[in-house]
Amino acid sequence: MADNDSKPSREQAEAAVRTLLSWAGEDPAREGLLDTPKRVVEAYGDWFSGYGDDPREYLARTFEEVAGYDEMIVLRDIEFESHCEHHMAPIIGKAHVGYLPSGKVVGISKLARVVETYARRFQVQEKMTAQIAQSIQDVLQPLGVGVVIEGAHECMTTRGVHKRGVSMITSKMLGMFRDDARTRAEFLRFIDVGPGR
């Protein structure tokens, strides 16, 4: 993350957008583009709000009164929008998160917030997958964690090879999800990833 002391001002960010518009061959002073730099900077504030959040804080409040529940907890189909750090193009997809509790659980909305926080940063899908799994493992200390992400990368569909309908699947398994084939298989069966679902 960039140091906040070296963060450019809003005016500098808007000037950078005007520069890109000029570089693309446009006139940033024409009527239709006058407010574009302001809008782009506002959009960036939303798209990259994850830099201002600590995903581990979402996991800090746990519950231990679960009547002895010790089976797998899975939240699937968490939709996300991210941006590729190589081309700044969108990555649109779904995350599936599971863990095997060890005496405490977290509210399921917090799992979605962890995904959202990491998604709202410049990303590579492999890194995002690992970050989500590791933060859950570090804070909750469950018996295991599984994260699977399916993403469509606009840097591949709208430029370069122009291949549409392609999605990338990444996974990160920790603890029993990595060491026990039955646990891993149960998780993968729960999320049932793939086009025939």
C-alpha cells in the first residue's frame, strides 16, 4: 500500500485523468468530458476502498455459543468486482469460502466483507485467493480453510487475445482442507464449481 503522506491530491488525480484523455486523442475540455476526471476519481475511491479497510477486523468478533457445532461452514457465490493490477481492467467473479471451526464461528456477512475488502484493491486472482484464506486462518484459527475463486478477466476478454467466456479458477486450502482429502472433497462438493452447476 502507498504511504498516505505521499498520496497525490484529488486535484493531481483529476489532472492525471485529463492527461490520459488527451493521450487517447480526446479533448478533455469538451462538454461531455468536463466532469469525467471528477467522476473517475470518485469511481476509484469506491473501486479501491479496500485499501482503507483491515479485513482482519471483520473477523475479530466471534461467537462461541454454537451448541457444539463443529462441522464445515461454507459461504458460496460471494460476488465480487476487482481490478487486475497489470492492466487496471475489471475482474468479475465469485468467491466460495469454507472453514472448519475450532470452538468459535464468525457472522457469515463478515466472510463476505473479507472477500470484498481484498477485491477492492488492485489484484492478481492467485494473490487474492491466498490473502482471503490466510486472514481467516490467522484470526479464527480454525482446523482448516478453503477458498475457491472463479473470475472473468477483462484484460483478456477486451484486449490482447480477446477470448470471451473464459473464467479462471484458483484455490487455496489450509489445514484439514489441504491435508485431508475427504474434507477437501466435501468442500468442493458443497460449492460445486463449474458451468454445469
